[in-house]
Amino acid sequence: MTTTPSPVTIRTTGGPGHPEPTPELQALYRRFESELLVPLWAEIGELMPTEPRSKAQPHLWRWRNLLPMAEQAGDLVPVGRGGERRAIALANPGLGGHPFATPTLWAAIQYLKPHEDAPVHRHTQNAFRFVVEGEGVWTVVDGDPVAMRRGDFLPQAGWHWHGHHNRSDRPMAWVDGLDIPFQHYTEATFFEYGTDDVGTREAPEYSRSERLWAHPGLRPLTHLTPSPATPLLAYRWEHTDRALAEQLALEAEGVPATTEPGHAAIRYTNPTTGGDVLPTLRTEFHRLAPDTATAAVREVGSSVFQVFDGTGEVTVGGARWTVERGDLFVVPSWTPLGLATDTGLDLFRFSDTPVFERLHLDRTSQEGTHA
């Protein structure tokens, strides 16, 4: 009879507060291992650190490097069934080669060639698309065609059928964000193939969801029940841009409107609740006026940023980078983040904050002051 080796290995730790590593204790530890038991006193430093210690590392991906590789993948990799999407995920160097930007967040560049279709599927993972450049692709969500253009934010709640089609003569790339790592860890995921064809070649200026929901402060009386995710499928750049510009204009007039001097910011919200657009993801847009520097902030939970426009200096923990349009970077949990720019900087951000807020584990610290 073959005995399966125990996956449990208990380390002997001496020193103050720990038992003396006697032969009798070693024998007890071997019995613990055979019965798949782990004593807390041997693991408490790892399981209960004094503050969050993320396995993820601060890291920067350069758009100028990502885009040519996505273009080459367009020539070598089919977009149909099998690979399903021509999406290239960011793999954080601290996460053992997994295709995860952080322990809870997925970020990828997706690439669609001219006149290509990405076939229909659905999954329980919540998702979005953010467009840093280009146009010509429509995503079709439950039969509703939604235009994708530079600066647009397009949320995609879990378990809705969706595919994409490129009507233009040019390729297009964008960033996908999902909660894949979180749902993978919780073993809660479902996935289902749909049709190979997206079902419609319509290319309306406004989707049906926008015609119903994209009127500021106005709600249809036919849809008064709160929904866990936003029913609005596109948040257009012109609205985001104007909101940020007006915050900075009001600040210049002496009206309190910005999060800190020179720092305008908005959060994309669910019009049925006023809360986050997706149950597990928070999405925001930040604009720094020229000659602005932010205070260093730490938060429980991780985030991914993409530079939409401008240039600036980003400090994440001990890492410091000069960033430009399209670059993506990761801020691990409880790692200080500071931003600075001489010429102006626009940033899209998504994070896992809603998960921690619902669990009452959220915490922030700005320059040593907890909130």
C-alpha cells in the first residue's frame, strides 16, 4: 500500500514566545503533519502580519511595448473558438506567473483586426472595456450594439452574452478589466459559449442602454428597482472630460470641487443605486492639472491604472516611473501611491475596493493619518 506524502510541513521556530525545539516536539509535529494539522504558533507571522503584505509587486507595462506585440498576435493568433479572445493579460511578477495583475484583478490588452468578429460568450466574471485609442468596434451585449471610442468606459456585468465586431478598415486595441482572480480564488466561476456570430451588424450612434439610461439625473419610471450592476453600457468620454474640466474650473473660481489642489476625480456609478458600476470593481478617472503633486495614499485593496493622456511621475512604494499615454501600472494593497506632473496627467483607475468595503476591511492612510 502506497502512502501519500503529507502536503503539510511544519517549521521549527525557536526564540522568545516559541516552544523549545525538543525531540518530543519534533515528533509531535510529524504527527500533526500526518493528520493534516497546522499549529497557529508556527504560522502566525505569515497568517496575521501587523499590516497587509501583498505578494503582488509594483510594476509598469509600457504601452509602446504592448501594442506591437498585440499587433503581431493579430497576425499569428485566431480570434475564434479555442483562444476565444485575442487578449493578452498582465502577469504581476510577484504572483508566480499567473495571468493576474493583482491577487484580485485581471487586466489585458485585447486586439481585433479589421472586419473581425470576437464570438459571443458569457461568464460570471464582472468585466469592462476601456478605450485609450481608436474606434470602429462595437461590442454587442445581449443583442444591444454599443460603440467603442477613445475615452469610453464600457462596463459588462457578469453572465450577459457579449461579442465584438470591427466594422472598420483598421485594427483596434483596448484594455479589459475583470475580477477573474477573485472569482477563481473563491471557486465561483461559470462560463458558457454563445454563437460564433455576434448576431447584428448594426452600428448605432447610441446603444439602447444609453437611450434609456444616459440622461443625467433622470431615471425611467419603468425601471425603479435597484440592480446590482449598472444597466448603462457606455460612459462616454465627452461627459467624463467635461466633469473633470468643470471641477478644475470651479477650483480656480475658489469653489471646493477637487479632491486636493489640482486633482480632479470622478467615479463611474450605477444609476439605479448611486453605488459602484459593478459589484466587485470600482472604476474612476483622475485628472492632474499641470504642476500638481498628490499626497501619498495607502489603501487596503489593489488597483490598476492606465495613463489616458499626458506625462507624469508615479511613485508606488519604492518604485518610481515616468509614465506616458497608454502605460499601465499596478498598486498593490497597502502600498503608498504618489502622482506628480509638470504638464498635466489623465489616468483611468480600477480597483477591488467594493469587495473590501462590503467585508468592512477597507482602510486608507494619507501621509500617516488613517481614515
